[in-house]
Amino acid sequence: MDISVVITTCNRPAFLKEALEGIAAQTYKPKEVIVVNDCSEISYESALDAIKKVNGKHILLKERSGANRARNIGIEECSGEIIAFLDDDDIWLPNYLSEISEQYQSGAVAVVTGFKQMGKENVVVINSDVEVTKTSLLRGNTYCGMSGFSCRREILEQLRFDETLPNGQDWDMFVRLLTREMDFRNIPKALFLYRFQNEDGIGAKVRRLAPKDIYPRLASAYKHKEFLEDYWFKKRVSEQVLFSLKHKKNKKDWILLSIRLAGFKATVNFFFRALRRKVLKKPMSI
């Protein structure tokens, strides 16, 4: 069974080299690796040998297009039966491709996996489901980010990633696969290393937003409002608005915005859950 790998990257050649080294160490070798470079201003000369080592193809986009467009371009370039996605700042453990290949050989259409936090490998995030469920997706993306997602190419060519979404593209794809009643499986094992809270990552960017700029980040919730229904919709909106509140300026404005968009109850519940996580010392979530 042929597996193609799509890596999206932007201005992080050093991270990309580490990700490629993880691919080179796989016990199950991919057919090809498509590196889609989203118009980086930084030279990738230092990563070219690592790309070549894994039978990779480097595609440099001429204008900044966003991660979803980059992934869709990667899909168009792939020839393997299965496409596995990897963000440039994460690293697959050596058995990642062999584990997911077993699932596809037994009929899976799409697969997600658990992960470890890079640098704090004792922090393990695993959903115990063996198949992706609505119960879990109502709570948000309780599985993994894009580095733990793979799918049959013929399905991805139909669905593609929603290029209008600035975030939540993984959860959006998972919901669309689930609602089409695909054989969508979860491997309850930590099979990759997730680099948490990069200085140039999504979390850091969200902390710098003004309340008026949050609305695009709520798009996935509004897109799947019917799927979520009232309680889970409001919970998701409040979590998006209040995410990383302690690092934001104008905290009062953010709290008032949450109350306006999600309601008083959902906003209070956000703080209750945060306090409970702190008391119980629960691990990070994605």
C-alpha cells in the first residue's frame, strides 16, 4: 500500500529538517514526500538534502496562500493511495506509518492518532476511542492535529480542506468525514511528537489579537452549528474567545465578548473547567 506524505512549511527550514529526519527513520517507507512551502522568505537551501533523502519534492508557492490551500496543492501532487499529513514543526515516531498502514489494510478510510508533547514526552495525549465518534468531536478536536491525520486520497480529492477557514481545519475535516459515515478510526497510541506553543505558532498569534479580530476564528463553529447544537456550540465559541486569556490584554473586553456571543452560562463554565484542570493538574489539550 503506497503512502504519500504532505508537509506544509513556512519560514521554518530547521524544523522541517527534523520532521524529514523523522520520516527517514520510519520502519514503513512512504512512496513520496511532497513539501509545500507557503512562500517562505527564508532560504530552504539547508533542507534540500533532507528532502532529497526521503524522495521528496519541494514546491515553493509564489504567494502566501495559507495552510489549507497548501495542503490542497499537496493533495493534487500526490500519487499514493493514502495521504498522511505532517506539519513542519512536528515529528513522527518511527512506527507511525507502519501503524496507520495496518488500519488501511483492514479497510479504514481515515485515521487519527495520539501524540506526546515534544520536550515533555511524559505528557501524552490519547483519546481512548478506536473509532472517531460524535461524542468526542462535540467536545472539539480531542484527537490530534494535522500531523496525526491521514486519509485515502480519493476521499480527500472529493472533500479537500476548506480554504476559507483560518483555523479548526482539522476538526472541520473530521466532522465532515464523520457525518458522511466513513470508516474513520483512531489509534489510541502516541505516535508522534507535537511541538507545543511555538513563538510563531497559532497560540502566540491569537494572544495578540484584539477582540474585534476574533470572528474569523469562529468560522468552523458557525459552519457546524447544526452538528454542535446549542450547548456545544456555545461552549466552543466561549473557548475560542477566551483561549489563552491570561496572556491577552483587555481581559474584561474578552470576557464581555464571550458573554455576548456564547452567553453567561457558557462563559462561567469555561472558568470552572479551567480551575478544575488546574486543581487536577490535567495535561495539555489541543
